[in-house]
Amino acid sequence: MSLAVAYTRAKLGINAPLVSIEVHLSIGLPGFHMVGLPETAVKESKDRVRSAIINSHFEFPARRITVNLAPADLPKEGSRFDIAIAIAILAASDQLPREHLKDYEFIGELALSGDIRPVDAVLPAALGCVSHNKQLIIASDNAPEAGLVSDLSILPATHLLEISAHLHQRQLLQPWTKQAIAQEDNRQLNSKPDKQLNEVIGQHHAKRALEISATGGHNLLFYGPPGTGKTMLASRLPGILPELTNQQALEVAAIYSVAGKGLRPQIWSRPFRAPHHTASAAALVGGGSTPRPGEISLAHQGVLFLDELPEFSRRVLEVLREPMESGEIMISRVAAQSRYPASFQLIAAMNPCPCGYLGSERCSCSPDQINRYRSKISGPLLDRIDLQVQVSKIENRELLNQRTQVKGESNQQIQQRISAARERQINRQGKINNQLSSLELKTICPLNSEQQRLMDSAINRFALSTRGFYRVLRVARSIADLENRDTVITEDYQEALSYRITSECKQLT
């Protein structure tokens, strides 16, 4: 029978649906026909496969070859199907045994010589493969990435002949074995020295806000004159955030794999993305003719830092509003739709006016210039930022006192406190505080009569929106968790309100 089937996986967002490569050899003029919605790179595989088979000393069938990539309605892209196509052709022409092909999945690109090259988006394919209890044959360079998946049998290969020898049971491929190193040792080996928060001189109010933000995953805006430490503070946030869990690390690694960025050097550290203010909307949320993840997805479970916030195009900033609420982004194009996770923590920094020195003799900005500068940040976007903190100029005596540079807790001490607070949140509600719904907040943050009067006054006096009200409750809950309190007290609500008043008054000075 001149029919054979090999299995591989396509790339569809962060998913990897199973694809059956069906090859039929029939009588007729020699030809190579491919069906099943292949795009250009897939169609070109026929030339790579032909040369790889011939240069591997196999016989390329001089018959009519029909290759079907099923399911037929799923778009296929990239060079990841090369190995499966070649194996199916060799099996259909009786040059390879076909009875064991159902036990394997093949992913990789073929060179003209028959060498196997790595491809992107291997991790989602590995996750799909282990769920079907099959063995995965891939390029050796892709093995470390696929090795993140537990209980998966990975057979790395460097040449088509090695796969042939394995299927013939002449020389078996050696399974990929993970390095015999404990996870904790691996983290320490891959880690780099963190930028310490105690290196920032002064700014105790801003440091407190940064710690609260890290505790509950809240969005944060620093504003103040240039050179006061806004960017320096933001860059210290990853060093105090808890490490990713195994499940979170796999989610983040899968996104980076799909984006073609390979394996992250520090897979348990939280991502920190800082795009330039010239970035387009597609660069932030993702896009392209074939949708790819953008910066907000690459910052999933981590931090998206936007420095010089008003310098971003207003149209670009507005695309952040929906994913900030939903934690995901749906990218729709004519050819395909892709849904990517985007549960990121937004940290932003800005000056109070175009020159940055509002309120001092150095400022020459007119009221119109200041209004245009601030109007680039819409009210709905600002309303989604839980904490807005003024970063003031450091006093000379504090700056000149060298002993102030070594004071304060280390990142490890702060991280332990934040990790303990997050553990309390997970044990209590199964999620961190910034993900609490309004219904859950009524149970977790009940207001007594005194607190109701406080919030009523804030709503009336500062025009606190409904969204802003619930965000104050979430921040207050994080403050209580940070202080290891089961009950949110009035002082927690007062502190949380102090971080919202500025935006509700529409003033940044």
C-alpha cells in the first residue's frame, strides 16, 4: 500500500493543534502536490524535502506524490512540517517501516543535506504531544526547550539518517535527559545580581508604593521631575517580585517560544519588558498578517514598563485598556485569529510637564502645552492605574550623605515579605488581589460604618469612579496583607486613597 501517515503539530497562537501528514503515491506523471491550506514556506518544503531525501541516499519516488495536511481547514505555516513530510514519503515508498509512526510526532526543518534545523514554537507542541502520550522527535537544538515539559519522551536528532536508523531499530535515538541539577541550584546558576532597591536614595514613599504594587500586582505610575529616580525605582521591581510558579513559567516560556525568542535564560524570573515610546500599537499588543504576540503578552505574569508615558502615541496607549481589564488579547486578521494571555503589571513613569520642571523657575511651559502633554493620557487609562505616586527631588543633605546609600532592606528581605503576602492571598481567594472581582471584594473587604463614611466622602469630594472605588479596595487589601492583617482597617483605606486622589483631581503636581 502506497499510503503513509506521520504526525506533527501546527502553530496556532500559543496552541499546537495536531496535524496528520498523509502521503499517497499514485501512478501517473511524476509530480509533487500539496493540499491542506499550506502557506508559502510550507509549499517550498517540497524542494527541501526532495533534496534532503536524495542527499541522505534514499530514493525519491518518481511517481505522483500527493501530500495532505489534515485538518484541511487549519492554516499551516513555517518549515516545521519538513521532517514529517519526508518521513511519510519514505514510509509510503516502503523505505521506512510505517507500523510505528503512530507512536511519534515529528517537528523540524530539513536542510538540503538532510540535517535537521530547529524551529520556533516547540514548547506548545511539546505540551500537546505529552497529552497524547507520544514521543517527540525534534532537532537537538530544540531539546532544552521541549525538556521543560515533564513526563515527555524527547528524541533529539541531527540528521534524517538518524531518524531512519531509529525507525528501523538499527540505532536508537538517545532520549533527552535533563541536567541532574536541583531547581533551586539551577535558579541560582542562571540568576544575575538583582538591582537592589536600597540603592535608591530616599524616596521612601515611592518605595512603599512599589512594595504595595508588587504585593497585589497593582498598576503603578511614577511622576515627577527628571532625575529623581522614577526609572531607577521601576527597574528594581523585578528584583522584589516572587518567582514564577512552574505553571506560570511554562505559560511565559510558551509565549516566548511562539514569538521565536527561544528559551528564556532565567525561566523562573518574571519578565520585564520596556518598549521604547516610538513603539506602534501592533508592537505592543501583537499583530502582523500572521498574528504574533506583542510586548503585553511577552510581559505576561511580569512587568510592562512604559517610560516617558506621554511620549507614546495616544492611539497606542488606548489599546492597553481592554487587556488591562481582561488579562488577554484577541488579535483578529483576515487569515486567522489568535488569543494570547496578557496578564501584565503596568508600571509607568512621566514628567509633570514637557520640560519636566513644573513649579520651578526653570519651567517655561505654557498652560496649553501642559494640557496637551497631559491629554495624551486619557481618563479611562489613568483610572485603570491603581497607584499614582509623586517622586520629588531628593534633598541635598540626603544626597550628599554617603551613609544613606547603604541603608534599607535587601531585595531578598523585601521579596520574602511580598511572597508571604501573596501566599496569604492565594490561600484566601485563589488569586492575587488585583484579580478580585467586585462581588468578591464585598466579601473580602467588608466596610464598617466608619469606612463607609470615608469612602462616601472620597467618592463625592474627589469624583472617584466606580472602577476607582473597587481599585482602592484592592489596594487596601494588599496593604493589610503586607502588614499580615486578616482585617482591612481604616488606615489601610486612607493610605490606598492617598494614591488615587491625584488622578481623580486631574492634577499631577
